[in-house]
Amino acid sequence: MSASRNLVKLAVGCAAGGALVAGILAPVTISAGVVAADVSDSVIQITPASISTALPGVTTITDRNGSPIATIFDQYRITVPGDKISAAMKNAVVSIEDRRFYQEHGIDPQGVARAAISDATGGDHQGGSTITQQLVKNYLINVVDKDNPAAQAADRADKITRKLKEARSAIELDKHMSKDEILTDYLNVVEFTGKIYGVEAAARAYFGTTADKLTVAQAALLAGMVNNPTTFNPYTKAVNAQRRRDIVIDSMLANKAIDPQTAAQAKAEPLGVTGPNVPPSTCFSAQPDAGFFCQYALTYLQQAGITQEQLTNGGLTIKTTMDAHVSEAAKSAVEGNVPTKQPGIANTMAIISPGSTSHEILALVANRNLGTDQSQGQTTRNLVTEVSDPFGGGSTFKIFTAAAALESGKATLDTPLPNPPSQCFQMPGNQKCYTVRNDGNYSDPISLTTGLATSPNTAFVGLELQVGVPEVVKMASRLGLRTTMQTNDAGAKPDPNSKDPQRSQTQTDYFQDKPSFTLGNSPISPLEMANVPATLMSGGVWCAPTPILSVTDAAGNPVNYQTPACEQAISSDVASTLMTGLSQDTVSGTTAAAAHAAGWTRPDVGKTGTTQTNESVVFVGGVENYAVSSLVFADGNKPGTICPGNPVRIGNCGHGAFGGTVAAPPYFKAMQAILGR
């Protein structure tokens, strides 16, 4: 009885194998027309060109000199050509997966029949798939359908239609590709474990080497894993992995790829794996001075038209404008001013290189670091580029009033401005007047130049009303606060459903009739504040601050993205005049004492700002080819007065900190390190 049953099973297996081979070679003979259509459709999906160009790869972000900052990827894969893969690796895969690889033409009829008979008679399950077929299957699972679990399940389904599709595509590939091309693509496509894909990434992750240097023992381990990366994981199932490795070595010996002595030596070696050493795939892995820059570079490129898919799977090289020397100096300066873990206080610094054709960002740093551990002073929010300072720029906004006055001819640098200790300004249509007081003793009247250096309030509110508040508000956007002015008075996207105009309107709309604007009591972006002096230093030319020098694809070809055009925001004459007006701040103005203490003697431009309750203090300025903003502001859940000292802190300290005493010193320290004393 047993013998007859086995004969029946054998007959069934032979019939099944023959039918499957016939179906592969001529799918139109399959009884169901749907099956034939499905098979034909699948052949179109996979071509030699698509395999060689569409593999998900690692995107690398670098500084301006090409030094890596971070890597971004979904699949850790580093594609390499065939001559960068060792002969041992190629021989190992062929020996264990497809011994007749170099003789067959995409499919192996003997293997198909053998697998069908083995399955029908209850023997070991055998796939019968060639390396070319496995390339097709892995390409569908790991590339075409990588984001579609349902489709991936269909790619793995043990159904005749799936196998027919796979085989027909394999035959087509074999017609158009050399054996070495097929083997190379296969070794670049396959998964090993986790996020590790392709032999080069596996060589680096498991052995700290490269694919061209893989030994027989190492190659055998990797070749054995592709059958089932989970079952043969050398870290979690070392016994299984070693047994499988040794089977591969025996197959290499049987296939005459190695001699007995080499086989014995390879089997005697330990697994020898390290790691797995897979680099992080987010900007959180960047050095502390580069995390915010990395994050902004990705945000910038997405806004410029490069998709998330391109960024995480495109194998791009993104060369940023970050200057490592400048960034390190700025990071040291802000951390020296406010320690990273100091509760409740952030110190940001943005540095831009001015220019008439681009404003390249050189540094984006804060005392905080990019990360998820708040106890270590980390934050996931980009404090340097977002509208993150909710309290404002204080008197730095007087730059906009001065620019509007100079442009309109309402004032020159020598114009005497009325400057009483306090004044109640009558607003059109309002019964109550707007009262303003100076914080300190000033001459009355005061020139615009002296006013920019010493920052009285009444003189600038009066000048603002003379010029017109709308013109001053418009000037803020023109000189640099493009994104800032489109947020609401909470620094967020306006909420049209809110009944509170501070929440429903943009800052541009909200401040149209509010002379308090020149006193800088609205949320700001540190990066955009740095772009204000950059615009002035560029002869009045505004350019969007850019973090990108170039983007290239895996083949080294340029990747296009959109960039805003630069524009003449104000005339070069107005910009030059205003620069002259801002040149006295570190000489005789609000930062003179800090400049003297720092030994600062370089000619520069600058303006400080302090909000009314000392919750934000600011310095913006520039020297040589560097435009800078240094902002110190409360960033905790219970904001309060910022107090000077060592360390700078939130507390009760009488008058509190000022832009000249707390925000300017990091500027001096950073610039001295960058330029040399």
C-alpha cells in the first residue's frame, strides 16, 4: 500500500512539475485567462534599468567640505558594482542557492520538477527558484512593494500564479542581462536582518569590512542568511547561523569553488560578527552642533520640492552650507553662556554669509541639542529656525523703523528726534493714547544714529508713527522676517476660527495699527533675525537663507529643487546708510561694556533688544562676512525674568538681563574664535 501511494505521489509530482514548467514557458496555455493576464502584467514591472536605478539607498548629509553629518534611510543599503564584491561571496551564493546559475536561462526546469516532486512526496520543501527568480521576488518585496504589506504578502504567496510571474520575469531579465549583472543586482537587493539590505551594508554591519574583502567564512555566513534572515540571525540564533554557514561551505566544496583545506579552515573559524553596526537614520545622530542644521536642511528640501521618498530612499548626497569651524565656535559660545541642561533658558545662534546671489547658512546652534531626552537639555523642535522665541526681539525691531524712515526721507542719521522720558501717543480713532517710557536717561532730542546705539523708546515710537506703522511692519518682512510675519502673535499658524485677533491674524495684519511693533514684543525666528543684517550687508539684497550647496543622486547626477529668487529689498544707499547707523553699538552703545570686557575692537554692526519683562534678550549684527543673531529666551513651562550671572538663569534679580549683557557676549566669543583675536 505504501509503495503504491508513493508511486501515485511521484506521478502527481512529475505531472505538477511538467505543468509548471509548461506554464512558465507558455502562460497562455493556463486554463484561466486571468492567470495569463496576471503573468504578462508582472513582466512589465521589472526591467534591468529599474533594478539598477531604483534600489532604496542611504542618503548622506555632509557639511560644506563633504564631511558626513548624518545618514537618512529606510533600508540600510550601499549599492556596489560587481567588481566590489569578493569572488568568495559570489561563489557562496551560487553554490547554496543555484548551482546551475551559469548554465540556465532565468529558470531551472530540473529544479522546478525536483521541487514539485519533493513537495508532492512529502520531502523537504524546496523552492526550485533560480537566483534570477529570487532577484525578481526580492525586488518586488524590498523595492516595488516595500511600503505595501498586502502586496508584499502576495509577493510571498505560495501560489502558482505568483511563481509563474516570477519565472516569466526572470526569463526576460536573463535575455537582457549578463550573469554577473544579475548576481550583482541580487546581492544588492536581498535583505539580511532588520534594516540591513545588500551585501555591502551587511559586510560593514556584521564584520566591519567591505564586500570586496569578505572571506570564505564570512561570505558563507551571509549567503546562508538570505534564505531566512530571522532563522539564521547570527546574533539571536548563533547555533542555527553556524550550522547554516557550514552547509554553505560544504556546498562551495561540492561545487568546486574551494578546496578541502580552505573548507576545513573556514568551518573552524568562529562566526566573528561584530555589531550589528548600523548607523542611525535620523538627524538625532548628528553631532550636537549639527543636529538643528541637519533637521533644517531636510525641511528646506521638502519645501523646495524634494519628496520624503527621495530623501529616505534616494541614496542622495546632500552637501550643506554648514561650516564646521564656524558651527563649533558658535556652539561653544552658546553653551558657555547658557549650559545645555540649564532649566528654562534657550540660547540660539544663527550665522549667515551675506551675498547678492545667496545667503548661505554657516551655523545653526543652540545650547539645547536635538533629541528626545528633555532631562539632558534636548528638544525635537528646531529652536534656531522656527518661530521659537515667543517673546520677541525687543529693540532690534527699531532697525525696521529706521530703515523705513531712511527710505521715505522722514529722517537721516543726523535728524534730531523728539525723545521725552515718557509720552502718550494719540492714535487715530482711539480715545486712549498709547503711553511709552524710556528705560534710562537720554538726551532730548536725540539723533537717529545715537538712538540706534542707545535704544530709547519714545523717539522710535514717534518716528514709527511719523513714517506709518504699516510701512514699518512691511519693512520687517522685506528685510528678512518673511515666515515670522506670516505666523500669528503666538508664533503659530493663524487660526481662522479663533475670535482672538492675536490668534486668527498674521502678525502682518495684527500689527497694522499698533505702534508697539517697533518695541519688538512679537514672536520671532532666530534664523530670520540673522538674515536681517545679512540683507543689509548684501547691499539691501534679500535672499532666502539656504542650507544647501548641492544635491546629487546615487549616480552623482544633480537633483533639481526650487529656490526662491533673491530680490532688492531696499536700495544699496539705504542699506549702507543704515549700516553706518548701526556701527556704534559695540563702540558707544548698549554692547560697549560687553565688547570692552571681551577685548572686542573690530568694526561691526549691531543692535540689541530686551523685552519688557526680560524674558527675551537679543543681539543681531555682523562683522566681515558673517551676519549673526544671538537670542537668549525663556523656553520652559514657567517662563520668567532672565537673570545675568554664571550661569544665566530664570529668577528674581531686579532689573534682569539685557541684550548687551547676556545676548552679545556669545557673539563676541564666537566671532573671536572664528576670526582669531
